[in-house]
Amino acid sequence: MENQPQQPPSATPSAASTAPGNTFDTADIDAPLNTIGFEFDDITPSCVSGHLLVTPKCCQPFKVLHGGVSAMIAEALASIGAYLACGMKRVAGIHLSIDHMKSAQLGDLILAQATPLSSGRTIQVWEVGFWKANQTSMKREHMISSSRVTLVCNLPVPNHLKDVSQPFHKYAKL
């Protein structure tokens, strides 16, 4: 159990992310996450977080959150964090592992938070935790999944993709 991420003391987004007018357009940042209804709460080089209401779009046939959806969220949050941490150079995921400890049912609110374990110039390792949360208070109740994502960083950005950084300049707290 020592390799599992510990629940941070605060379950609420940072003050900067909840400030009036500081809303994130998920469609600008990550189209697949937008499709399933994921919303970002915080985007920084040291923490990327957000939440998801479990709907039929992200459930497997047994009406629980699909493990592949959790993996997609984990890779997206870790990739965004690594991208910001390495100065908006291209990153690529090279390994993802995920452990599912408990299920999330249709209608549950899930919080996800990615933080770096190692932020090297070439390789970064990010830990992504998933918690079931109270829908009224957004307070974390218990961890449901834990993921580790390894990314290769500082790859060159092709000229035709230079504008990829625009949403991050708009939304990220750098």
C-alpha cells in the first residue's frame, strides 16, 4: 500500500482556480475529455485536477465507470502537467499503469488530481489519484483508482502544431 498516492489534506480546488472568471473550457484543452463531460478545476505545472460526473457516456455495461475512461483521464492530466512543467515542449506518454480499488457508479462524482513524482528534463513520472466525492461539498470520500504515467519530455514541436499551446497560455497558472 505504500506505493499508492495519499489523499492530500485539501479536497477543494486552489483559490486561484475558483476565482470568479477563472473557468476552463475543456473543449479548448482536451476534446476527448470534453466528450465525456470532464471539467478542469486547476491547471498548473505542479498539479492538474478536475472532476467528472459518471454518466452513461463513460460507463461500462454494468453501469460503473469504465476503466479505460479512468486511464484516458490519467494520461490527459499527466500529459498536460508534464507539458507545462517542461516549458510547453511536446510530450509523449510511454507508460501508464492504473489500479482500480473501488468502483464508481452511474451518478457518482469523481475527482481526479495529477501531481509529479519526478520532473526530469527528459523523463517525467506523474501520479494520478481518483476519488469518489460528495456532490454537494466536492469533499473527497475515498480513493477509487490510482495511476502512474511516465512521459518523455522536451520533444520538438512541429511548426504546424505551434498553436497547440494557445489554450494553455489562456488557462494555465504558470
